[in-house]
Amino acid sequence: MKEFKHENILHKRHFDLQFSIRFEVVDDVNFYSPFHWHNHIEILYVLEGKIDFKIEQRKYVLGDGDMIIINSEVIHSSK
């Protein structure tokens, strides 16, 4: 069985919420995030372009205006 890296997401509290939100804009055409998982949900929204996304064994190709939500502790990667 493969072992996957646990991504530890560090964040600052900017709002008085019971949860935290982090926004990140990635505009690198060579971006690659190998298989990993974390304790947070992840919401990915594609502003423009295309991204190949894998959640466990399923493959998705997302384009302009597409969004995907990944639950916590689910193994995923993107390219």
C-alpha cells in the first residue's frame, strides 16, 4: 500500500470565524501538486485555463468556470 504525504496547511485568522479560510491563486502553467491529503476541505475554482485533477483513482479535467470540492483526508493531486 502506498503512503502519501500529509499536507499541513498553516493559516492566519483574519476573520472572527469558527473556521479559517485560505485563498491561493496559482498561475504557473507548470504547476504540479503530487498526491497528498490534509485535514481540511479544499475548494478549487478554475478562473481560466485547464487543470488535470485526480481524486484517489478518478480523473477530472477542469476548465474555465469549473469547480471541485475535495473532502478532508481524501488523497488528491493536480497538474
